[in-house]
Amino acid sequence: MRREAVVIWLNRAALACAGLIVLALGTLWWLDRTHPAEAPRWDPARFANLVRPAGPAGALWLVAVNPDCPHCRARLADLERHGVAEGAALAVLLVDTPHRPDAVESSPAIGAGVWWDSSGVWRWRWRRRAYGEVLVFDASGRLERVTPPTGDPGSPATRGSDASPLRAPSKGGEVR
């Protein structure tokens, strides 16, 4: 009889712990979703420039890339191959990268430069989560639209190879 009481007590304790974990996760999710997001606006002063823009600022297609993500690099390669809308320039925003990349190779297709989100604006202020999404800004920096990673931002295709000239950082923080 004593052993059964211990088993029942342990089962109840495990159920209570599971309930507390679910409650804590629900609370964290709710806090994250109810925290107000800042409307995305392109302001180059908020980001560290790694590769200078090729020309004057105009309409901008900003693709969020995590250098460790093969899908991100494939999305970027696809955008480079197919180009962006006429009058716009492609830019890369390196996100969720804790250390500044030492060297980044770029391509002529990335005319608006490569930027590093050193302070987490993309994730924590704009509340963005999807790698490979394209944020389209007008010449004044106002957000016009956001295209999801699998969507078609205006190019003929969104699938591509992992042939982007943007190299992923190695484990030591160097860009390969």
C-alpha cells in the first residue's frame, strides 16, 4: 500500500510539472505576441555596413539571411540570378549572427550592400522571424511589402541552389 501511494504522488508531481511547463511556455508565447513590434523602416544607420552599396539609395529589396542557413543562401542565390524589380536594388541583412563577420564576399547583383544586424533590430524590434523573407522598402525607407521566403517577390522563381557568393562563417567566426 505504501508503494502505491508513492507512485500516485510521483504521477501527480509529474503531471503538475508538465502543467507548469505548458503554462510557462504559453505565457512566454503570449508575452512575445503581445509585445508591440516596431514598424520596419530602412535606416542604414541602425546596421553595420559590411559591403558598401554600389550606388545611391533608391527602392530596396532587403533579404534577411543567416549565413549558417543553406535555405537562406539558396534564396539569396535565386534573387541574385533573377534580379529584383526595375529601379530597385538588392541588399542583404545578416541576422542572428552574434559576431561581426570578418570578410564577406558579395556579387554585383547585391547593389545595395551587405549589412549586419548587430543589435537585433530585425528580430527584436521588428519582430521578424523568417529567414529568407524579402522586405521591400521604397526610396524613403518606408516598408511597402514583405514577401515570405517561399513567396515570389517578383522574380520568376524562388528555388535555387546553394551557390550564393555570400559565404557562411566557419566555427571560428571567419567567413569561408
